[in-house]
Amino acid sequence: MLADSWRGLKWSHALVTLIALSLYASFLSQIGFLVMTFGLMVLLNALGETKPWVIVTGAFVTIMLVYIIFHFALQIQFPRGILGW
């Protein structure tokens, strides 16, 4: 039963995800939350092989909701990076 959950797993997607998360953690301070999170969300959504407009829209809506909730409602500061806000 446990072996069935690993069948059909695309190991290349797992490797890309690990590399992307490592790069995200490494460059978050320099590049900034909005840009890095948008890029990460686009990449992770693209691994699901959906339509490009769904990928970009989903990534944009996700980071805006997270930013609004955490920055404005919870007063948590994110790395500003290259955008400066």
C-alpha cells in the first residue's frame, strides 16, 4: 500500500522543487518577498502543467493575499529586496 503512493511520481519535479526552495531561501533577502514568491509560485504551478494564464493569475492572487494578510493584518515585515516595498 505504501509503495502505491510513490508510483507515478515524477522525480524530476521533486528535484526541481528542492532546488527552487533552496534558491528561494538563499535569495529571499536580496531579491525580496514579492518577486521571489511570485517566481516560486509560477514555477511550482507550472510543474502541475496547467494553462499559462492560470499559473500567472494563481501566483499573483496567492502572493497578494499572503502579503495583505501577513503584512497589513498581522504586521509582519517581509524582505523588501529590489522593489523596496
